[in-house]
Amino acid sequence: MITESDLRQAIAECQGERNPNAHTCMKLAAFYTIQDHMQHGAPDSSAASYAAAIEIQPREAITYLSGTEFSRAVHGKDAEQVLAVVDDLMNTLQAVCPRLYRITMRHFKET
């Protein structure tokens, strides 16, 4: 299990890189997400609680096909499992690219 000390050290290493790249940013976002979960616990907006709030049954399959690679990948999959992956992605997006996160959330809220 990762300790807070290990996490702080990993964050410092990422922040101290002379030439950070996308991989460094993704690691840093993941570290900050882990740190937030360690300090505040799992948020109420987790995929599981969100799925329950919108009354998705655990075995409801996604039937969305738009022709994109994403829609083909999730078609027929369990909705709750897909939402869990999307929730993790959104947490990372919030840390790495807050502007894109806000735009995406606005689209979710408007639909």
C-alpha cells in the first residue's frame, strides 16, 4: 500500500522533472487524485453512486453505436463498469486539463 510519504515523494519527483512530457503529467494527475482520495475519502460522485442515482441497473448493457471507436468499444458492455472507467478518466482530466474538464462537464449537464 502506498503511504502519504511515498506519494509526496512521487509528486515532488514529477514536479522536479526538467522536461516534463504528457506521461509525466498523467502520472502527476494520478498521484494528485490518489492524494485527494487519501485525504478526503472517495467522493459521493463516484461512478457507483452516480449509477445508483440515475437508476442504472448493474447489468444494463450500453446500446450506443455512433460509429466511433469509443462507441464500438462500449457497445454491449455493462453500464456501471463503463461509468467507473469514465469517472476515473474525468478525475484525471480535471487534474491535467481543468478547462477541458469544465467544458465536458457543461456538455454533460446540458444533455
